[in-house]
Amino acid sequence: MKSEQTPNNKKDDGQQAPLDPADQAKQRAENRQEEQKVANRIVVWIVSILAVLLVVIGVLGYRYVHNSLQPYSATDTRTVAIKIPIGSSNKEIAAELEKNKIVRSATVFNYYVKTHNYTDFTAGWHTFKPSMTLDQVVSQLQKEGLASEPKDRIGRVLVKEGVTVDQVAAAVADQTKKNKKWTQAQFIKLMKDDSFMSSLAKKYPKLLGSAMSAKDVRYRLEGYLAPATYDIYKDTSLKDLVIMMVHKSQQELSPLFATIADKNLTVQHTLTLASLVEREGVKTEDREKIAGVFFNRLDIGMALPSDISVMYALNTHKTHLTNKDTAVDSPYNLYVNKGFGPGPFNNPSINAIQAVLQPADRDQNYLYFQADLKTGKIYYSQTYEQHQSTTSNLGQ
């Protein structure tokens, strides 16, 4: 008897018959799709974990940096003296600041200094407070370091904008008289000490080079005692104080040396004009325009008849000058002498210095200016006739 074939291509032993090639290809494709889905799930899972980790690290890193940029302790105002050895790197300075709890992170401080291109950190003793911002810490490091450890601060000396060397001497004597530190005569004597001036010129050649070569100057450092507040300690010497003032000028002017040279000026000439601008104008806009008037006059060989120059020549302050005053025989009298004169007439602010380096409205060809003493408004004129008319209308 013949056996019957099992339907559906199944063997009679119960095993499934082999798939034909088309079905096998289809099965393999389905298997690959399933494997791809599993792989995709794994990739998504891994990427998600990495993304979360990156976010967490980013947040933590931001918080760390943000916190490290804050003062170590905003409420801690005690003074800490730190010695910065000669030749210290920024990294070593940062480590010392972190060690003494002035900054929160040496790494962040070092990075902060690099990204802002801060330079001119000086060796010696510096005083800090845990409440200082990083900018304040940097500013302190840029000041002239003291030779000995500052102990027992006994006061401060304020140098106001636009004051003369004689006025600085009076302020130093007055503000330190409680401790009988220095007299006005001692300060003036130091201003005339050629040996001290030479030592400063060697230390700050770009700053003081033109001042040292100037003739007929009353004080070599007139214009170079930067307006600021200076801490005085028990061991601070008068030379220390003056060096701090000159170093402050170096800090403010060093970024401007290239501009000064590009304008064919010397530092002495720049500070001379700035000392006039300082006293002739108050607003930045007016100071820039007044600087423009001075340059316009210099370009055509006109004198700069400033009352400020006459009062410096007379070594006194007057509300009104007489014809005799404006004719005084002095190289500082710009009524009778053309050009810049010997040097600065006071110690100008950085604002006045910047105004000289960016004079305004030169194309307007202004040669005269007159201030309304009641309102403070300044009027500018191109001709002497216009100037006279303005003066007459103002009742001056």
C-alpha cells in the first residue's frame, strides 16, 4: 500500500520542512530589523545617559567657576599681608592667594588672569582682604609691592585729581600729622632729590624718560603722582609712598604708550595738555573739545594762553588775573611762551589724559573757547571776533 504525502511540506516525522530561499531572506531581514531596534535602544540609552552626565557636569562646573569668581568672604574685611617673591609665576601667586584664603580657587584665578591678559604683577608685600573681588585682587597685585611687611596701618593719603605737587605735599603732611609721619618740607625735598629721580627713571623709563629730559621744570614728578587713595603703614617710608604714586601712573599710562607714540607726542607733552584740560573742563565731551582746540592752536603755531599756566607760574590761585599777571616772566606762562611749556601744571586724571588722546571736533577748526561761569557751559569759536562777541555776551 502506497503511503500518502504529508500536507504543507511537512515531513511525517513532525519536523518542519526547510524554508525556500525567499522565505529565508525574509526571515533574515526580520531578524536584522529586530537586532537594529535593540541596538538603537541601547544607543539612545547610552546617549541619554551621556547627555545627562554632560548637563550635570556642566551645571556643577558652572557653579564651581561662578562661586570661585566671588569674593572668598564678602563679610570678612580683615587685612592679610602676603609676600610675593621675585620671579613668581601667576600660578604660584594664585596658589599663595588660595593658601591665605583670599581667592577660592587658584586654578580659576589663574585662568581668570590669563583670559583677561592681566600683567605687571609686582614682587614684595601686598595687602588683601577676603572680601575683595578678583578685579580688586588683581589691582592690588599690580601696585608697587612694599619692601617690608606692612603692619599697623596708620592712615591713608588722598591725592585729588588736578592738584599740584605742592598741594600733594600739603595733603600728605595734613593726613599724616596725627602720627607725625611726614612734613610738607620733607615731601618737597624729596621731589627735588636728583638721585631719587634718577632711580625712578631707571625703574620706569618709558613713563619718566621725557620728564627727565625736560628743561626748566619745577618738579620732575609734576603730573606723575597719580590721583588715588594710598594706604600708609607704620613701616611705610616717604619714598615708598611716592613710588606707589608713580607706579599707579605707570599702570594707567602703560596701555596708552603706543597711542602716545603714534600721535608723535611724549608722555610729558601728553600730561601737560591733560593738566590744562583737567582744569579747563569738567565734562568728558568738553575736555575732548578743549583738547581739540589746543591741538589746532599748536598746529598753526599759536600760543595756549591758559590761566592755569599763569597761576602755576605765579604759584598761587587767583579768581581774576591782571595784565601784569599774564605777563609774568616764567617758562610756565603760556600767554607769552608758545608750545607746551616745561611740563604739567598739576596731576591730571586718567579721564583728562584720555581726552587729550582722543580730541574732538578738530575739523571744526575751533581756536577759542569760553566758559559761562554761571552755567558751566562752554562756547567754542573759530575766530577771535567770534570769541570776543561770546565773551561780551557772557559779561566776562
